[in-house]
Amino acid sequence: MASAQFASFKVPEIVNEPMRSYAPGSPERKALQEALAQMEKELPFEVPCIVNGKEVRTGKLAKQPMPWDHANHLCTYHEADQATVASAIEGALAAKAEWEALPWNDRAAIFLKAADLVSGKYRYKLMAATILGQGKNTWQAEIDAAAELSDFLRFGVQYVEELYSIQPPKNSSGSWNRVEYRPLEGFVFAVSPFNFTAIGGNLPGAPALVANTIVWKPSPAATYSNYIVYKIFEEAGIPPGVIQFIPGPPAEVVAQVIAHPEFAALHFTGSTFVFKKLWKDIAANLDNYKSYPRIVGETGGKNFHLIHPSAEVKNAVLQTVRGAFEYQGQKCSALSRLYVPSSAWNGFKEQLLTEVAKLKVGPPQDWTNFIGPVIGRPAYDKIIGYIKKAKDAGGEVLIGGSGDDSKGYFVQPTVILTKDPKSVTMVEEIFGPVLTVYVYDDKDYEKTLELIDTSTAYGLTGSIFASDRKALIHASAKLRNAAGNVYYNEKCTGAVVGQQPFGGARASGTNDKAGSISIYYRFVSARSIKENFVGLEDFSYPSNLV
């Protein structure tokens, strides 16, 4: 039963988590070094499933290899079996009534505490797990596991407070209208990716914040960092059963979950191919469900930088290096296709190759390395395969083009020049440190805009570089549907919660804008309530009178 509420509460002012520099000699560098050393000393860890707040060890074990040292693994985890998945679903449904009845201020307090645990007590442990297990360097881990995860949790509380305050503006005489934002009927299934620990927290966290209960399947390649996130939620006070943590074989777990009649929503980040398959499978089960499931997904991208002849070249080059090669290009927003005018190409090329040659590749815990490993064997083989396809199709490798998988899965940052704007690496998502350049004739600028808009199925992010304001406006209008996040004179990656709501359409997802109020609408089912204070004295209308 819900406890009494005697006041309307205002959440604390929310600001973005300050980034720490990790400069030589800084206390944060020392603290992270100690966390990394401790974690490397203690690994491999054992990760159970967590169902109804209790550890479940199925005995069906899988490993999370470290991509920079694939002979060793960060953790061994118990894969959820059929009985465990069934128990998780039933437990989530059983926990629903009490979680829904918890007053909003208490739910908000749990998530604000979780944010403080992420940014404080567990900051360096969570970063260490992300560095060792997912191959991020320090800066990328700070952006992700510390800052963005904290921001998702804190801004989420602010957005839900705003959502709940949105009420009907009009009331007829003698009545009062109001709206309650109910959680969905049933449970939410969260399927999170390897590449952002923050997304691992946000996919179950966002629907839970609006009183849903969640079955969460983390990525096999991010199991340990996601397990720490689960333990943070637990320490913050989320009751048993509200979030069920079930690592396991994707196909089997997903099939069992979406077959359940109480399946209410999918919250997904991953590949376009998998998302489309899930959508079809959900559609095939539609007659089994109690209600129409909500489907929320953020998937792939084939993101662009367009360089206008008026662009400031040095900025465009440096932004391109960051956009294409941060975290080895393993971001759905990563730059992978670049359009440069012929009038600027020679100078642009010289600067680009000079800067890319400076990028140091190696283990992520080495402070001097900008580029770490790609996540695993399938990713490595796919990326090397795409480079070969590009060369076979006549593409010229300007720099990079090779890899070394002897100890870790390292791919050199690669720039390919193509004469075919619809060549394979200009059209298909690679998810690695590979950038393909097409040099367009200045007089074909309009045709190039058309190419950018139509040559891929995706519509996630893109950047326009120009000093000419008219050029920015014109390109932005022509490319209105080519990207859900567009940037002017800025790289196409790095959306910040509370600043740039993130998401794309077309084959890139449902564009429900993580990091904004929009995402929370998808996990509530509104109910309108009208209360009448003055009874009718007669059923007839005034127009019936004679």
C-alpha cells in the first residue's frame, strides 16, 4: 500500500556531471590507476543472474574476454536458462504493484542516490570495468561510465517531474480534469549494448523511473560493468524484482521473453538487423499480448561529415579525426563517410593524414593510447573484411588498412579514398575505425547533398562544416531527414544528456530521443480523470426547451 504524501516536492537543481581531466599527477588519475590495478589483480570475477534480489547460479558459464588481451577474461558469468528467465518475468510482474505504489519522491530519491553512487563511490571501479572489459581509454570511459550515466539518472528525474506536472489546462465549471501517467501494463524488456555502460544503465533505468518493472539482458561483452551498475541500483534502494538482471544467450532469452503475454515494451540499443528481426518477432506474437507492445530502439548509423568550400579546414580535420576514431569508431554516431570539395581536398588530405598518423594504438589502460581494441573476434574480422572489400572495389587506402589480432583485436585507424560514392564502405555500417572519403566537384554540391540523403538506409547523425551561413541553412534543409542529430562545425558524435536529445530515424531507430523528456512518454500509459462536483438536476438539453 502506498504511504501517505503530505506535500508536493521539488527535485534538486540538475546540472551535467563535471568531467575530470586525469592529468598527470591529478588525484583522479591516481585513483583510477589504483582501481585498475586492483581489478586486474582480482580478475576474473564471477557474475550471477539476479532474480528477485537473489543470486542465481545456473552453472551454464560463459566468459567476457578482455578485447585488448583476449587470452584472458574479465569475468565468468552464469547464463540465464529457461527456468531463470521465467522466474525473472514472474518476479517482475509480482513486484509491480508495490513499485507502482511507491510515492514519486521516493522513486526519485533512489535514482538521485544511484547517480551520486556512480559519480562518487563507484566512479573509478565502474570506469575500470569499462576500460578493461570494453576497451575504452580513460577519457572515453569518463564520458560514458561516469558522466553520461550520472546525467541519465539525474536528468531523468527532472524530466519525469516535468512529465507528471503536464496537466489539462482547462476545466469546465463544477469539475476538475487531471491526468495520471501510469506505467505500462506488464513488464519492460531492456536489451543493452556493449559500447556504452551508460546505456546499460539507462535502458532499464528509464522505464523503471516511471514505475515499470524490468527484465534486463545486458550485452555479453559488457557483462561485468553492467553487473556493477545493477549493484549500484540495488544499493540505491531499488526493491528486489524491479530490475531483473539476466545475462545469457541473446536468441534464447529474447525469444522466451517476447513470447510472454505480459510483454509490454522493448527498450533496445544494438544493430539494425537484430532490431528489425525483433520487431518482426513481436508482430508475429501480437495476438498473444494483453496490449500492443511499445517498441523503442536506437540502432545503426552511417554518419557523415559534409565539408563546404567555405569551411575552416583545420577545425573540420580535427573534428573528423575525433568523430571517426574515438572509441575505435564503435559508436552508433561515429563518422564513417566524409564528403570533401575538390577545391579543398589537397590541403584537407595533408592535414588529415598528418593527424591520423599521430593516433597511437594499444591497450586502453596505457595513458598514451588514443585507440584501443575493437570489441571481439567477429568485429575484428568484419572490419578487416570491409577494408578488403573496399580495396577490391577500387578504393585507395590512404593510411592504415591493417590489424593485429595476436594479443588483442587492434585495427589501425584507416582512411579510404573512393571514387564511387555508393561503394560498400560508403553505404554499409562497419562499426570500426574506418573512414571513407569521397571528393566531390565543387559544381556538384547539390548532387552531393542528394547523395548524402539517399545513398544509405540510415538517418542518425551528421555534421555540416561551413563558414557561410547560407550554406549551413541550405544543407540543413536539404538533409532534414538524413540525421536525427545534426551538427554545425562540430563532429557528429558526443551528444550530451540535457543538451542534445539523441536518436535517429530511418534504419537508425525510432528516434525517441534518449536524454530528453520524450523517451519517458514511451513508457507510460496516460489515464484521464474527470471529477464532477455538481450533479445534474435534469437529463434534458437546454435546446429541448420550447
